[in-house]
Amino acid sequence: MVLKAFHLKKHLFDMIKAYELSFRVKRLTFATFHQFFPTFPCVLDAQSFFNATDKNPWMRLASLFNKFEESFVMERYLLLLDRYRRECDPERVIYVDGGRASPGLPLCMIFPCDGIHGGLIMHNSPESLTCGMKLCFDTRDNDGRPCRVWVEKFNDWLEKLASLGWTPESPLPRRKFRKKRPIRSRGAILRPWMVKICGNIGPAAYILAWLCRMMRPKATRYELGNRRLTPDGLGVTFKQDQLAYGLGLSADQVKRGLAELRAKGFIKTDRVSLGGFQNQTFVLLDRDAIKKAMKAVEQELR
């Protein structure tokens, strides 16, 4: 379908022959496609899921909205995304199967879906290409970084991509080299009063700074996404391993820091399961206790 959409069918037998020379098997793969056309504007991959009908609980609409992150489709996509980034990283790559496109391109995974001719495509492009019904899902990759994926009808997506005018002679998509900025979803500002009430510059102080950042009045989209309203009040939910990654701590340091804050009476914690995110930690801050300790420290520092 891709070769036909871009009028590249004349290369079909050459691509099959190239794969056969390398692996002694006649096969047409997207890896060979990228080897022949390295300037293609995205990285294509395909997966054959043999039970992609509505009889599979994971393919039902309710499952997509409630536990999409735990579906076999999303788990497979995150593995492919991690593999692609590893192949593009000279310090991590071990072996590359065939040709791969340049780093920094959208990763597109094609997979079947019963009742949809041509199947669906999941990708992490900044925007969707098609009109009509589509799915958008905000999650985190295996490294804990924010990741937005789109799910669209593959036939419509391919037709739109072909209409953008790419040819084998087209240059690689321009990569905008910008001055590196801190990742907004990581870290927090550690203030003197936080260090003072925690006793030292340790895990408890870092975690307290991050929690205060999540609850600040002018919150970003990332910070709002970590908040949860419960009958007990407005708190913060997170996975401890992702918090450890974001603050540069170990898993044990996160547990020890939370325990210290609990012992000082600044927070209450609980385990919750929300929106497909299993075994999250819910933290309810005692704002009055924190403000009282902060004012006492500020008066002492004066």
C-alpha cells in the first residue's frame, strides 16, 4: 500500500531481492523500505495482532478509555519507540536490523483492527493528519518522558501523507536545533525553608519541593495532570519510579523521603488505581502544617 501510494512499485522486486541477499529469505519489510528511501518523513513499522476483534476485551471502546495504557497495542508501541530511540543513540545501539531512518522522526505502527479496511496506525507526530474520528492519548514512555500518540485510520492517513508531496529526491525533514532548555516535567525548585524544615538537603526536601510545585496556583498542564480530587481534598498522584527518574533519586530514596515527610506530619499517603495507571501513590499535603513550618523558618532566618 505504501509503495502504491507513493508510486514506488517499480522498486518492489529490488527491495525483496536486497532482503534475500542479507537473510536468504524473500520478504518485504519496512526496514528495507527505509534502507531504499532514507529521507521518508517518518519511521514505519507493522504489527500483526491475531485477535484484534471486538471479542478481545482490550479492543472494546470501554477498555480504550479506561485502560488503554495497559493494552497490548500500547505496550508494543512503547517497546518499538524505545528500540527506535536506542538505534538512533550511538552510545546505546548494539545492532540495527536493516536500514533505519534518521533520528528524531515520528514512529508509526500499523496494526489490524476488525471492521476497518487497511487497519489503524498509531504515531507520535505533533499533529494528526486525517479528519473525522481519531484517538489521542497522553502518556509517558518507558523513560518517564511525556508522550502523545494518535490513532488514525491507516488508509486515510497514508492518502493524506502522500498528498504532502514527498518523493525519494526530497531532503530529510529539517530538524530545528534549539538551545537546550530544562525539561519542564522534571525537577523542582528547592528553597531554603524546605531544606530547613526537612533537616538537610535530602530526598525529603526534593520530594517536598516537587509536591509544592504540583500544587502551585499557576500550574502547567503537566502539573494539573498529576492532581487528583478526592473526598479528603486535592492531592497529587504519581508513580514512584517516575518520580525517582524526574528527581534523580533512587526508588529507595523516594520511599525514605516520603516516610520522613509522613513522620513530620506534612503529608498523608495512600495507594490508588486511576485511569489505567496501576499502583500509583496518592499524596495529600497538610498545607496548614507546611505553612506554619515555613513561617517559623522565615522568621528564624530573618
